[in-house]
Amino acid sequence: MTTIKPETKPQTEASAEPSMRPPSTTERKDGQHKAEADAERKTASRSHAKKPGTMPLSPILRFSPTAWAKLLFFRDRGQTEIGGFGISAENNPLYLKDFVTVAQEATSASISFDDEAVADFFDRQVDAGRRPEQFARLWIHTHPGASPVPSSVDEETFQRVFGRCDWALMFVLARGGKTYARLRFNVGPGGQAMIPVEVDYSEAFSAADHEAWEAEYKTAIRTRGSAWDFGPPSRTVDDVFGAEPEEDREADDWMAAFEELAPEDRRAVLEELASRPDLWHEAQEVMPW
């Protein structure tokens, strides 16, 4: 019986089948780094995707279109400052769903909330199931001039009223459209930062209700002293043909109303005027009194 041995061929060419050897250390690292980089990109894209009503990674004060429209309505309704509180979403304290005023005394340089009205407002919000951070941390007010920079009275109020809150935000909207938003933390080492502002159209919002807003304005806002228009001057027939006696009377009325203001209100008015150099002739200056 003849035994046939299989023919053995010398391996002169590389096998066409893929190698089963384990990857080298360098290859393992390269593959691991690529996988980690892909995972980081996916995580980053998911974390930066803005979900409706959720807190973004970087603080942004966001208004619903309805809340923003209401704030503009109150700002332009008269010639005084207007103050109120922002009502925020349950899962994002920096997303404003509404702007609400309370009974207040308003001038062109200051606002003074009625204490009982504020207490009633807080009670209504608690009864509605809201937490303090949804209705008592966002202080919003307008300036009748073009500058949104807080006055010394604003700073004093922010510190006195909101200084003991764990966090609070002061937002100012000026007549010309400029905004000022400062977020402050009072816990731990504390700190504060300016944050951007935007109107968010990504969520559903209700229509404007001028009739209800007008009723709220008339119920809450009481003006005191004289309200001055800090907008661009308009020319009338008297401007063209001359009316010096009338202009003198207007200046006297302005000064009389100014002298009736409290010292802190006078200072706020002067700061507001100083921020509007376009209101003054080049040869004039704000008197430091």
C-alpha cells in the first residue's frame, strides 16, 4: 500500500487572507484615539443641541416672543421707567415666559414698587405652583433714554432687594433697543457676569393682547413728577417761526419739576442725561449739582 504525502509548497507570496495577528501597540492607540474622538464629537453635538425649555450650556437670557412684545409695549406706553418681574419656565430659570408688573410709582429716572402689591404677587405665584426662582429672581425694568446702563439707584436697589438671594438677574431695556443683562451669584465665593439676550421663537407662544396689557398698565403704573421725552427732538411750527417765550416756559417747568424730585431721583436723571451727549450742544455740559 502506497502512502501519498501531501505536496508541500514553499510560501513565496503573502497570503491573500487577512492577518489574524493582534494589532500592534501603535495601531491599538490610533484606533482607540479615533473611537474616543468620534465619541466626543457625538457627545458634543448632543450637548449643544438646544432642547425646548432647557437650560443651555452657556447662560443666555431668553424671552418668549409674547413676553418680549409685552415688555416693548410697556416700555413705549409712557415716558417713565417701568419695572416688573420675569416669569420663567419650570426647567429653565433663564427662559422668560411672561413679564408681569406690580403696582408702582414711576418717574423718568426711578420706580418704587408697592410693598403690599409685591407680597400679593408672590402669593399668587406660589398659589399657581411656581417656585421663587421662577418669579422672584429676574428683576426687569426699562429706561426711557437710550442707555441701558444701570444707574446708582438701580445698583443700590439690586443689592438691597436681591443681595440675599442665592442668585438674581438684573435686566434693563432702553428706549432705543439696547439691553443690559447681568447675572449675579451670592453663594460661595459669589460672582457676576454679563450674559447675552435673545428672543426664542423655537417654542409655541401666544398672541399679543394689547387690551389686557393696557388694563395692566393703567392698574399698576402711577407716574410721579414730570416725565421727559428722551427721544430725538421733533420740529414743530413754533420751531420754524420762533417761540422763545414758550421755550423759556418749558425750561422753567422742567427745572421746577426737577427741583421737586428726591435727591436720589435727581442723581439718576443727571446720570441718564449724561449718557445722552446727543441731547446737549457742544458748548454745553451737564451741571454737576
